[in-house]
Amino acid sequence: MTNLLEVTNVDAGYDNQRILHGVNLTVKPLDFIGIIGPNGGGKTTFLKIIIGLLTPTNGNITKHKDLKIGYLPQINSIDKQFPITVREVVLSGRYASSSWWRKPSSKTLKKCDELLQFVGLEHKQHAAIGDLSGGQMQRVFLCRALISEPNLLILDEPNTYVDKAFEEDLYKLLAELNKTLAVILVSHDVGTVSSLVKTIACVNGGLHYHASNKITNDLLQSYNCPIELISHGKVPHRVLKDH
């Protein structure tokens, strides 16, 4: 099986401050990797390295020649007054690799329709982005990440700013998508991640990879990942010790 991505002995940071050191990770087709860790531990920095928004100060990033990444960032500062429709937002995912003035092809328009139907928003395609709820907006930006037909989907805290009803639907969508592409999901919710992903990586300065979705307090402590699992019946929750 050909690897999509290999991160080897990578260091990275900002303004001479090292955030990550000696990071290693291999991403294979149809992987579903959950990334956990404390605030400030380097989770978003790690994503920026993979996407290409940040250059490592040491180490190597090896990408398969056919790797295509779809990225759903944290959605916390969208200008809801910006005059753009749902359909235009989704199509803008194609514009990132082409020209704004280029008319979308019939294939792209069809793909846009299919994605909006997939997330249940075909009836909102001409609505202004500012008229959407938080959950609906996440669906739209998920479609935007998928319009370029990636083979690796990366999501940074996608359950932030959405209600619990949509959160459940989102995870069902991700499980369905994982049948055809690899997924990397960053989340602070250890309980949810462990029930959804196939493997787990804890990022806290370094990266500790666990080739399973079964995690315990002892395991997290051995990985120097300051997160504590607390169980209430059958539903795991989380507490960040150094929040």
C-alpha cells in the first residue's frame, strides 16, 4: 500500500520558538487518524505543516505525487455579512487551484450539487452564507473541502460552534467519506474521537502515535499527553488538566 504522506523527524515553530520537535507520522489510504492534545501543544501547527502553510525548520515531508488535500479549518471568524451564497462558497474550493474568473465546468457544477445533496443542503444553495446556522455553515465548508475530490480530508476541531444534533450527523458523514478517502481529525473531545477514528496521535510538543482507537488514562500519561478520561456510565468525557 502506497503511503499518501510521510512526516519524518520534523521540527517546527514560529519566530525562533520551537513548537514541535522530532515529529513522525505516516498516512495511508483510508486511514482515519484522530489527533488529540492540550491547547498550545501544536495540533494546529502540525496541520499547517501537512497542508503546506508552514515550512518545517528541520526534517522532511514526503507527499505522494497524487496526494490531494481537502481542508476544513476552524470556522470561528466568518464574516456573515459578506455577500456570497452557499453555492458560491462550495465552488470557491475549486477556485483555489484555478482562476476566479474561470467559469465552473459542468462537471464541477454537478459535483457541487451532489455534495450539497450529500449533506442535506441542496435547498439552501442560493441562500446567503450569513443566513445559516453554525451546523449548516460547517456542512457548507465541508462541501468546499470536498469539491476538489481530495484523497485526504483534514478537519481542525470541526465540532466547534455546532450543536450536538449536527455533531452526530457530521460524524456519520465522516464515517461514510472514510470509505473512499483518508481522514485526519483534530479534536479536544477524546471520548468522541476514540469511538470514531481508527488510530490516534497525541500531539504535545512531540507526536505519539497509537495504532488503535482504544485509549486509557495510563496510555495518555505514558505519552505525556495531559488529558484525563472520565467515564459517566458508557459515555466517555474529557478534562484538560493544563487547559
